[in-house]
Amino acid sequence: MKVLVGTRCLIQPKTGIGHYTEEMLRSLGQLADSPEIFSFPGKSLLRCTQLGLGALKTISHWAHSIGKTRKDGNRQGPGGQPAWLEKIYNYLLERELASGKYDLYHEPNYFAQPTDLPTIVTVCDLSALLHPDWHPATRVRRHEQLFQWLLPSGAHFLTISEFVKNEMVQVLGVSPQRVHVTCCGVRNHFRPLPSETIDAGLKHLGLPRGYFLHVGTIEPRKNLLLLLQAWADLKPKWKSRHPLVLVGGIGWADAKTLDLIQKLKPQGLIHLGYLAERDLPLVYSGARAFLYPSHYEGFGMPPVEMLACGGAVLTAPAGAVEEVTSPAAHVIRSNEASVWRDAMTLVASDNEWHDHLTSRAVETAKRYTWKRCAELTLLGYQKTLGLADPPTNRSKAA
């Protein structure tokens, strides 16, 4: 079996889908009965594109500063790159798919190229279709156009949770036989760390121990206004002992969220922005609790990563998050800031409850491995091609 996997999502700094794609590819290659996996763009073209885009951003910055940027110079295609680069990418991908070298095309980031090849597409969530008010209008239109041709095309789908599969079947009317559930995994460096390592790392980052933590892009779907309001309403002694630390870049956010972040900084809120991958386990490990009031997630990597580091998680049900963090996380079924404030107060003040939350954290996160993701992905490939279900796969590397 020869499979071409789209890797356009690896061009930009990696978020959830990028990590998923990279780890899935690595783990597929370690299976004993691994298919032949090819990626487009390949490593050399991918690196050249990354360097080229970096240079273009620098040039664009200087051009903008002297007022010579064209009005349409920042237009983006569905992959997040400039529209002109998307056109080149799609042209080259179309030629590659028509080369006759492959049995299957897998697109891990929604925006598949139309082709006569059997196709499987990873759908991480359906929020752009089902909750368009949480997304920019251009993103919503692109997803609508995508699914208009993708659903009747006969393509198969991978979802990263049972929750997303159920939405595809029940809401979009996709046949269950076309939807195959995989999972995400936890990268190896997310694990409990020695106390001295945590202390040294937090000192380097300028953070105290015991803060409340949120990791995720700042955008309406994350429901950060609720979290900000709840933390702001804490009694002063709890707010001073447990600052609120936000990790993640600014996606598209309404002015209220950004304004409140600025307003709360003098009270102890810390916005670290996009953090280096090596620092994330330290930041998880130094937190008193991880707070995740998100409206909707197709999986929920950050709370699972927190569990893998042995931490306490307070979360909204958030679509699939309750599914993947149960039974370790405490699920708050309310969108009232006062309810979240009270839960934050409890986890700050009650060491016995805090210890109860952390007691099952690591064991719960162990359910999610990239080896298992690869095994289920391969099973999805075989079902897409109409092959018999395989026996349980074994990995080349333990």
C-alpha cells in the first residue's frame, strides 16, 4: 500500500493539527506492517517553503512600514499560507496525485485536493460548520465549500474522538462505515518532572509555582472571557497566590477578551504567548490546576497533556474533552463565572481534593499513544481501500 499524506499544515508553527500530523507519520513508520508513506510537500520542499515564508514575512513587515504593501498582499488560502502559494501547492499536489504512484491519499488537515484516488480525510472537529459564530467568516465559507463536495464524494474520514464521529453521522448524515475513529497521543516529554527541574525551569521563565493555567489560542471558541471573569472575582488572597497564566498566541479574538486581558495584567495575569515546545511540560508541572472552559473541542490535547504531567484539570464538557479526560478531570457543567470561581477556590484551598484530582491523572493519559493512533489510522486506510480488517498491529519500536 502506497499512501500520499498531505503535510501542508507543517509549514507554519505547529499547533494541534501539526503535532498530530507529525506524530502520526512518525508512528506509522514504526509499525511492523507499515504501508509505504510519502508526504507532500516532502522534507526538502517543506523546509525551503518554511525558509521562504520567513523571508517574505520579513520583507512584508518592512514594506508595510514604508507604506508599499498591496491591499491584497496578506490574502490567505485554506492552508493558512498566502493565496498565491496555495495555488502553486494545489497545482503541484494535483500533479502528484495523478502520477499513478499511489493507492491512497490522506489529508490530515481538512482541505483535501479533489482526485480520483481513494481519499481519507482527518476531521478534527466540525465547529466551523456547526458553530460558525466562533470562527472568521472566511474560514466558515472555506469549510462549507469543502464539505459540499467532500461529503458526496465517497471519501472516508478519520476522527480523533467518538464525539466527532457521532456528529458526522448524526448531524451530517455520513454513513458510519465511512468514518473511522483514531485518537491523538501524548508526546514523550509530557510526563511528571522532578521538583528541582520544575523549580529551575520556572525560574528561567519568570513564573512562580502554583498558578492557574490555560493553554490554547485566544479565540472565541475557547470561552476565555468566562475564565478571565472567574479569576478576576476570586478573593484577593487566592488571586495573589494563584496568578492566571495564559499560554498561546492570538488567533482571532473579539476586543472584549483582549481588553480584559490587558486590564487584568496589573492584578497578576500573565500572557506568555506562543511557548517553545520544550517549555510546555515545565509550565504544566508548575501549575496548581489547568482550567479549560472551552465551548467545543474535537479531542482536547492541552488537558490530556496536563494529565500526563500529573496535574489537576478543571474543564467544561467541551464536546470531546469529557470523553478523553474521564475519570481524572473535574467537569464543570456551567457557563457561570461564579461556578468556575468557586471551583477554582476549592482546588486552591482543599489539598485533599487537589490530590484526588491528580491521583488518576497519569493513568488516564496513558490511554493515548501515538502507536495506537497509527494502528487505528492504518485500519482506516485498509477499510477505505476495501481490504479485510487486519490483526492487531505491532510496533517496530517499543
